[in-house]
Amino acid sequence: MTPSATEIELRPSADDHRVARHAAAAIVLTVAEAAIPLPLPGVKPGLANIVTLVVLARWGWREAVWVALLRVIVGSLVLGQFLAPGFFLSLAGGLASLVALGVAVHLPRRVFGPVSHSVLAAFAHFAGQLVVARIWLVPHDGVFYLVPVFALAATVFGLVNGLVAARLMEDDGAA
């Protein structure tokens, strides 16, 4: 059956299917993470970033951007947070971490790998969130008192997520 003049036929490529699979995995991790009770609001392990790191290393920054943005948008829809403050905080953090990863992929591979990329992305993520929080939600410099807590969380979770991503890539032979 051929499409008529008013129909558009889209044929997803193998790359589209790969991005969709990885985005789905990241969304599942995002939803699962939302169910974990956390001691401090806003401090999350960022498990979906493991998927982004693996995609970045194996298929490049462009596909990592698609996976990360789909995760933020669809994850917020599934969790009922689309266009809520949490969505914009997540989006700002995600965009900041993507910029950091875009720069990090050009650093020497013998020194910078999944672990350092993960830590850089985690720091960029919390920085992006703090900027949005300061400008929009908490128009007071007191928000910066949270920097040590977020820096500690970014270090710990960035290291753990980077180690998991490195191990996954090692098992796949992609490291």
C-alpha cells in the first residue's frame, strides 16, 4: 500500500530502534528511582545516567542527547511531573550534564573515561539544577548552602554510576 499525497510514511532506522531501546531502559530506571525513598529532596543516584554514559561511549554524543532528553520528557510524563518545577529542574540538570559530556568526549581518553565523565556530568547536573532553583524557585542566595551536600552526592553517585557504566562496557567489550 502506497501512501497518498496527504500521508507521510515514517520508517524507523536501526539507529532509531537502538535509541528507543536505550531511552526505554533509562525511563525504567528513572521511574524505579522515583520509588526509592531518599533522605534529602533532590538528591538522587541518577541511575539512568548509566545508560547515557554507555550510549555516549558506544554510539556518540548525538545518540546520548536523544536518550537523555527522551528520558527527561517521557519520565516526567510517566511520573506526572511534566511542566512542573521538578521537570524544569531535571531538564536543566540534564542539559547541563549533556554540555559537560559534549566537552568531556574531547578530553584525552587515556585520562578521561566513563568514571570521570560520570562525575563531571553529575556536577554539571546539580549546578544546572541550582541555577534554575536560584533564578526561579528560591530567589535567595541561601540555596547555595546546599552546594556541599550536592557536591558530596555528585561525587559518590558519579563515581558509582561511572564504575557501573565502565563495567557494563567492559562486559560488552566496548571499553
